[in-house]
Amino acid sequence: RDLHVLPENFASASSSYFFHSHGNKEVFSCWGIRLAVDWFRERGHTYIKVFVPLWRKEPPRQDSPIADQHILEELEKQSILVYTPSRKVKGKRVVCYDDRYIVKVAYEKDGVIVSNDHYRDLQNENPEWKWFIEQRLLMYSFVSNR
């Protein structure tokens, strides 16, 4: 489906799984975020939102590597990147269910969702979201950094 049939001002909402796929599922690739944002910008889209858990601001760890982390700060300053809440409780990381943020913003902005997730649980939760997800889910793959 060609993107030109979508609303001119739409929200592109993505989750961190998206950017793990650019890093071959081994590293969280902030460069993958930049590639996705640039792809939409080059096509004239102006309202782009990327959702990333707040803990991605922390220094990378061996069990959770991250590449080009400075890109997150750049995109946050441009109001493109939105951090979803996370915290530590008794030394364990607790994260919110960011899929709900992604679907809600895209739905409210009449946008698209860029993800390979089908959001089946959210489809079952809300009939309007079910239709929206079925019609506005844009699946992706990275090929040669594109």
C-alpha cells in the first residue's frame, strides 16, 4: 500500500522492538530510529512520534547494549522522541505497557503505527482500536540500512 494515500499529517508511533530489529536483535539501534524518522520526513510527514522506554537514557549495559545513544537526545530535543515511564523497584526495572501509548497516539492523530506487532490484546480491548490497527498498521523491514 502506498503511503501517499494516508493522511498528510499523521503520527508514526514505534516501539523499541522496532529498533532492535535494525540492530539484528542484538543491540538497540538508535541509528534505526534515525533511519525511520528520516524516511517519513523525506515523504513530507511532519508529525512523527517515537516511543522508547525511559530506561534507555541510562548508560548501556552488557546485557542491554545500545548503539548511537546520542540520537535519542537529539530526537527528544526535536519533540519526536517520547520516553515512556519506567522505574526501579527493589533493584528490578519496571516498565509501562508502551503499546497502549503507541496505539492511543496514532489513533487520536489519525495516523499509522509502524510495527511488526499485531497488538492483538489491544484489538480485543477496544473495537475502535481493532479497526484502526487492522487498517493502519504499517509493517516494516530494514534492508541495507534502508
